[in-house]
Amino acid sequence: MNPTNATCATLANTLSDARKGTFTGLVIRKEGTTRGRGPAKLTYGDDLVHVVVVTGFRYDRLVARSLAKLNALVVDDLVTEFSDRGIKDGDGNLVGKAEIEKAVADLRDSFTSTLAGTNESTTDHVFDPLVVEGEAVRGASVYKCVAGTEHPCHCRNCTNDPKAPLPGQINLSGLKIGEVVLEAAKNGPVPPSKSRGDVVAKNVLRSRLPVGRYVSYRLEQGDDYILRAGGTAALAADSAGVSLDPRKVADVEALLTESA
């Protein structure tokens, strides 16, 4: 009997420790974003990083804390801040009160729907929780082929796309509490997109909420990454110069307590 629903049992067993909130250290190259066509097609933001994440908490607790912090924000104060910082939309116009109010309302609706169980991701159907020895591992999921269902399948086996995910691969998700860039992306960071003012405002606000530190990494068997858990991860992160923000650590500890 297979003790896990993932392709790589060794990786699955390592991640199973994270269900109790173990620090997980990961050295991995970010996927980045590709822009342009033909000879001008380039990938940006694919830095090689050493990142530390913590899983083992309930996602709804993270959303609830984010909603509480969002509700504590004062729109007039945000308007002043955006003006002082010169935050602009894709057309070069300052982001104003109307755009900020819409961003706050949209985030509030999204968080409220998530807590009510009515805000389903469009990719929920292609993931199952990672299971090891009959127990689900919080913060880890397994990609699956959905051929033959009501959904079109975009896995590598069905599309022959070498960049598409493989059935059985593991995704690690959690709160990032520290990161250091080991090798900067060859083409630099992702260029800013020409977004509407409310979208820009939403991105700014989300980045300062707990959910803004929620990250996910695709761990495909055979890829070039290094994963460590527990005390080994802490030692390696310290050696690599990863600085852990005490406030972020405290926030995670609170989430783990709430999720116990």
C-alpha cells in the first residue's frame, strides 16, 4: 500500500513534519514571469532564493486575521499615504480615494467569501491534500490529472507541455518569514504591469496583510531544489544569511496556536 498520494514518498515524509508548524527551508529558483514574443520573449523575476516558510496553520485563520487588519485601516489615511508615496496606476495617474475604497471593498468581499466557504479557487479541482500514512499535511497539496471529468486537463501528460505540472507533484504553501536572493534573475525583476488604479491599490494593501506573505512553490521530483525541515532548516537559513522578521515569526506562532 502506498503511504502517500504523491509521486515522491521521501519528499512527502519530509513535509509531513510541517503539520506541526516546523520551519521549512527551501532553496529554489522562482518560476518568474515571461513577457514578449519570439526573440523578444524573456523571463523576469526568476531569482534563485533561499526562503523560509512555516505551514501547519489553518488557512481560514490567516484570512480572518487579514480581514481584521483590513477593517482597521482608515481610507483617508491611505489616500494621504498613496499621494505622499506617488503610487500611480498603469496610465501614470495617482491612485485616488475611489480606487482605494473599491480595493478595500473587493478584498473584504473576497475574505468574507473565503471564510463563508463560498470563494472557491478556479484551480481547486486539480489539487488534493497531501496525505502521508492516512493523515493530511497542512500546507501541502498534490496535483492531479482531471482528464475524463467535467474540467479540461492541463497536466503535462495530457498537453505534452514540458512546463505544465505533473500528476503526483507536490506544492508547498505557507507563510514566508524570511528570504535571501542567492542569484538575481538574469533579466531583472518583473516589469510593472499597466493595471487599473483599484488593482494597484489592492496589490499594495494585500502586501501588508498576513495573506500577502502566503506563498506556494511547485516541488517536482528531479528538479534542482533543496528542501530542509526543522532544526536543519533553521541552521541552513542562518548560514545563508536569511533574516527572520520577529514580527512575522510572532504572527505565525499566533496562527499555529489558534490552529492547534
